[in-house]
Amino acid sequence: MPPQTKLPPYLRQLERVLARLETAMLLSELDGFLAGVVICPDMILPSEWLPVALDPEEEGEPVLEHENDIRLILRHYNAVLRDLNRGRYAPLFDIDTLHGEILWELWIEGFERAMALRPDVWDDLLQDADEDVLCALVGLRRLIAMTDAETDSSDELTALLSEAAPDLIPDWVQTLHAARLSDSMDQFSNVPAMSTKVGRNEPCPCGSGKKYKKCCGIN
């Protein structure tokens, strides 16, 4: 799957916001981080992941000049979730325009930070994973290991994996997302049905503390 080369206006604005904040993740890293948060087998609320996105080193309380900054990040979180649900997630990879190379490494660093929020959950997933999920999880972890250590350019397998990474990553992420949705359906299959409609002025169920219409209901 080719990278997204033309960003929609809100993402161009988000890219500028992240650059202005200085301590925040870059756009490609944030995209990988949000994908990891979304597909994590355990729910991670914005109150936990937002501080990490804004300052991975400090991971303190999110402090922003403008409320719109957080709104843009949440909007992209919703976009990632929507695209994954539709089976058309396309990672935001950086591109080396000089050499025409797709730079997937920053994206995978963001994904690694998301996995670090629930390491035990990801380890548990390995125990009962089917072949597709196991392949996806092992593959993503291999890419993480490749960015964490100096790679041997003479290693043919590593070179091939690096070249194929931009095409493999979206497929692997979709596989893990499908597994998460399947597990959620299994867990709640015996729970009596209840209304899931949220009023626009009610607290957002994501845990942000904002009204639904000003948070996840903004789209």
C-alpha cells in the first residue's frame, strides 16, 4: 500500500502543531502510536496516552496552549480508528524525496511506544494467537528490533524485510485490529443488549472529560 503523499488540511495543521510543541511526537510517529493504541487488546484511554504523545520523555499531564491542539490529535485518533474499521488504514510514512525511499522507521517507533503502555497484554496475545496474528505480531516486533539496533546491511533477510515493510505494516495492523474486534465480540456475546447511543451533551465515553459533541462526536 503506498504512503499517503497528500495530507488533508487537518493533518497539515496537526503537523504544524506538533512541530510547534517541540516535545511532541512527529506526525508519522504519532500515527504509528495511535494505531498501536487503537489495536491494543486492552483499552487505553486518552487520559493515559495523550501525555505520552505530547511528551514521550516526561509523560506528565498534557499542557497545551489551545484546546484545538488536543482536538486535532483526537480527530486523528478517530480517523485511524475509522479507517481500521473500514479495512483501509494507510500509515503516514515519511518519504525521502531525494532517493524516493519510504521511511517507515519513525512510524514503527511510535507503534513501539504504544506497545510499551501494555507490554504484558501484548505478551499474552502471543500465547493464544492464531497463525495470522502471530505472524503480524512477530513481524512488527522484528521491525521494532531493527530500529532499536544497528542493522547489518549484508543481512539479506533484514534488507528484504526493510524493503517490504511499507507494504507489510498496514496488513499486519489490520490483522491485529480484526483480532481485537473478534475478541471483543466474544467477550460481550452473552451480555444483554443495551443502548450505546451517547447524547451530544453527555460526557464522552472515551474518558477525556469533555462533552461527547466536543470530543469523539466532533466528526
